[in-house]
Amino acid sequence: MFENIARALAIACTIAILYLSLVPGELRPQSGASGHFEHFMAYAGTAFFFALGTHMRQGIALVFALALLSGLLEIAQLYIPNRTGEWPGFAASSLGALVGFIAGTLTLHMRDRIWRKG
């Protein structure tokens, strides 16, 4: 059940990333943070939930899939009004996916260690 909830949250995050990446700039909500920080956090959160809801091998593949998605969305943004596609955005998103996956994996290991003791 825990894994199903985590996967559902990861899919919801992915849908949010798709929507927020493809709408024209004036329709995208602004958080006040830098765009690169937004990229990092969005992909880190998504990868975190994927790590909680998948097996290690699938999770690693999903990190690469998120990085690929980021690159494709950066290219697509070149054709969307008031949006720009940038290498630093791709880098921030990809790094966020990696960090989120590592954080999720460490969270699972800590949970398992605590449950084994208790």
C-alpha cells in the first residue's frame, strides 16, 4: 500500500512537471524562487516518490527517464511563448532527480533498519 501511494504521488508530480513546463510563461505560477531551484526541487520530489514506490533497478531507470524528460521539455520550451529552454535548467532538473532518488533510497534503508529493530 505504501508503495502504491508513493507511485501515485510520483505520477502526480510528473503530470505537474509536464503541465508547468509546457504552459506559456504568463500562465505558469511563480514561486519567487529561482527557476533552477524550482527545477531541482520539482525533480527531486518526483524522484523521491519514485524511489519510495519502486525497486532499485526501476528507480535508477526512472532517474534517467526524468533526466531525458527534462531535456525534452527544455527543447519544447524553445517553441512556447515566453519560455526558454536552457542547459542549466536541464542540469538542475537532472541533478534534482539524482538527489531525490538517493534521498528516497536512504529513507527506505533507514525505515527498514528502524522496523527491524522494533
